[in-house]
Amino acid sequence: QVMLPLLTGQPLPPEKLEFVTEDLNVALKQFEEKFLQDKPFIAGSEVSLADLVALVELMQPVCAGYDLFEERPKLREWRRRVEEAVGKELFQEAHQDIMNVKNF
């Protein structure tokens, strides 16, 4: 939604956006069911590198204006726990560049 238009100068076709969104929703459902399950973090009760790497990937659509956490309470709470574990300031610093990608 952001990178392709930046590279080509053309907006993403609606049918392509719909296809990508459907795939993303399937992946998010699997992530919640297979990785998070009923645990606070991916690897259990403590934040790990797995949480940090996964969250960086999931923040990319957010930076493009697609808040994938909005309608997924389990995912939203996981994000909040990860952010709390690393600290809000460090979390924002780590995502600063991708949050500003639309401004390029």
C-alpha cells in the first residue's frame, strides 16, 4: 500500500490490496492460534527475540495505514505487553523509521 506506490508512482490496484489483505488476515489468525495461543508472549511468559522480530514485521502494515491490531484484541494485547516489556520510548525509537515511511 505504501512501498509499491512510492516505487512506481501508481496507487495499488484495489483487487491487489484485497488479495494481500485476505492473505494477511489468514496469517494473523494462524499467528494467534499457533504461536500466541493463550500465552502472554510467543515463547511463554517472558518477552523474547521472537516477539521483537514478529512485532517489527507486523508494524509495517500499521505504518502503511492498515491497523491490523484494531480488530484483533488478542494481537493488540500482545503488542501492548511487548511494548511495555521493552519500554515505550525504546519501542517508538525502534519503529521510528518505518513509521515515517509514508513521508518519503
